[in-house]
Amino acid sequence: MNNAKVLVILEPADDGLGVANARVLGAVNCLRQHLALDCDLVICGGNALQVDAALAVADVGQVICADQLPDSQAETLAPWLATLAIPYDYLFIASNSFGKNLLPRLAALLDNQPVTDVIAIKSANRFQRPIYAGSAIANVHTEQPQILLGIRTSAFDAVVPGSSSARRLVVPGPVAQSLSRLIREETVVLERPELTAARVVVSGGRGLQNRENFALLYSLADKLGAAVGASRAAVDAGFVANDLQVGQTGKVIAPDLYIAVGISGAVQHLAGMSEARVIVAINKDPDAPIFEVADYGLVADLFEALPELIKQL
């Protein structure tokens, strides 16, 4: 019996393989427990550093690169990837902003129904995904001959590039034929760790009251070498930019330590951080739902607790 063929779609990354991509490859390793695989990677942009890191991933046959790439927009990539995907049995991609933009377009071109936000692989065609903002887990069984998977990266361990005999395959790149076009691309320079890759995250909610008070959170984050996040309420109130939002409609993260400050704990927020290994909550309301999921809770006024905590650090 021939091995199943897997194509992993890598999002562009400037720091090597990329954390999200490494975790998607961790999901591929979970599938290996159920059947024999031949795995290839395709790079959608990136740079030479990412190509080198991809070539170093164990158990990879080939790393596919475009000879030229007009841009990394989903409208440009989807037709190209749909052609590359034809001989494969499985397609894997991160279920983040990049993957959620690309996977539906790719699925439509392949006339396929993807399984998104996968958190567990139970067999060759049975997967688990959260529903109802994470309050229930759905078991999804698919009989499609080609299976498209969007991976909830916080649920899987990252692979570490080592040594591999993978070969680089350069193919003709996509042709920009979409009605939409890329006007401008701006790189954001981060002063702190990126939210989805950070081991420690400090998040603030409506309890911080205004944008200026978030300076307390920044001071604590800098002491801990942490990323800063926020609840939807804080984002909607204009305290911080929406790229810091943690939750069902924001970013889903699983850091080693998550500190929630002034966050009540709405179910939509819990859906984005409940997989953190250790959760610490600081809130003056002892009945706040966040305490139900917290490993450690401090019932206190954050404006008194945070300065003292920062001073101790």
C-alpha cells in the first residue's frame, strides 16, 4: 500500500521556520501515528532563512518553492496551490489569519469541505475541533478523498528543525491574475515578543479603564519578557490595537503563563487562552468567571496590585 501524501502550506516567516508552521508540522506527526506518510512542504513567500529551516525538518521529502512570487496574497496563492495540491491526500495549514484567508479559497477551487480549527487527530479521517466558543468539542469524520485541515496551532507541539535529506524543488510561481492587487505592505516592528509565539502573555481588560493605564501592563510585561494581549472589551473601547486581541474573534494562544488583569472572563475570551499551561487572574470581583479557569487568583484592585508586583520583580 502506498504512503499517504501530505502537503504542508507554510506561511511566510522572517525568523526561520516560524512558530505556527512548526506546530502544524507537529500535527502532521500526530497523523503519522495512524498511517504512513510522505510529507512535502510548500513555501508561500518567506526568505532564504525559512527555506534553509524547512530543508532541515526531519521526514520531509521535498520543499517546494516558487521561482517568482508576485505577492503572498490569498487571491494570488490559491489557484497556484490548488494545482500543486492535486496529487496529495492531505493538505495542512495553520488556522490563523493567513490560513483562514487562504484555506476557504483553496477549498472552493478544489470543491472540498475543509475541517478547520483542528485540535486533535484521532484517526486518518477523524478529527476534533472546538465549537460554541470552546464549550464543546466536535468529532468530525470525513470521507473526502482529499482532506484539507486547518490546524489550531496552540493544540500541538512544535517540531524542531534538525537534519534532513529533503530536496529543494523550484517550480513556476503563480501569476497575478486577481481583480484585487496589493497596494502596500508594512512591517510592524515589535518591541515585545509576538503574541502567538510568546511563552508569557500579560493581558488587560476593561478593568484598566483607559489607554493610559495600559502602561502598567507594559511595565509588567517588560519585567517578565512577555507579550501584551487584551480582551475584546479593551480593544472595542480603544485601549489597544485589535492585533492584540485574545479570544474567539482574536488570537488563540497557549503560552506557558497567562496573566489576566482586569478581565472578567467572557466565554469568547476564554476560547482564546484556556489552553495556557498556567493562568493567573487579577480582578477585584471575586465572582468573575475568569477565576473558574485560573490556576492562581488574586482578588484585588489592579491599580494597587500591579505597582506592587512590578516593584517586587
